[in-house]
Amino acid sequence: MDREKEEFLKQWLNKAKDDLRVAEYISTMHHPTPDEIICFHCQQSAEKYLKAFIFYNDIEPEKTHDLDVLLKLCQKYINEFSTLSSNTFILKRYGVMPRYPNELAISEEDMKNAIANAKAVQKFVIKVFEKIDQEKQQKENEEKGSE
């Protein structure tokens, strides 16, 4: 991977992490917490983690908030992304609706579930990238060993 692409990938991952950090931070505020904003940031985090993986595979991520579409693109490269379908199913409704008044009733329990589901997406994608890095290192070590 060239330096420019690697830097752009890091930006995707950092933005995804920042969205989740914002959601977690806001969730610690005094009650009432803005649950809809927290859920929105959780959806955004999952969306950006999936788009980071899509970008890694040399595809320009679609300008969509539809986690189902993004997840299917990820599954073309690693089928195990399908294990995130229940997580993204819960999060997908928070991509657009919470931005408008009175569109979606969100409870504190919904907010806690959104954070947990966003963390599951984060954990999975990070593990995928760690595995890719390990395989790359192993291949480089094998190539050095055969010289």
C-alpha cells in the first residue's frame, strides 16, 4: 500500500474511532442525555469503519448511509463480515432519522445498545486489519527467509 493510501485509510479509521468516542463521551453527560445524537454517532462510526475496509480494497466508498449496502460490499472480500449483520441492522436506522425532530423515539436502552453494536463493528474491523497486517508481515518474513 502506498503512503498516500495508507494515510487516507488512517483518516477513515480515526474518524470512525472519533465518532464512537464522541458517542461514549456524550453518554456520560448528566441526564437527560441526547440519546438520538449518541445513536447517530454510533451509526456514523460503524459506517466509517466499513467504508475504511472498502477503501482498503481499492473501491471508492459509496456516498450512502445504508449499512446493509456497505456490509455487502465488505462481504465480497471477507465473507465473515456477515457476522455483523445483526449489529448493522440495529444501527442503520440511526443514520438519518435522528437528525430530524420527532422522527424516532430512542430510549436510554437503545442508546446503550447502539454503543455496544458500534463497538462490535469497531472490534471486528480492527481485528480484520490486524490479521491483514500479520499475514503481510508473515509473507515478508518468508520472503526474507528464502533469500
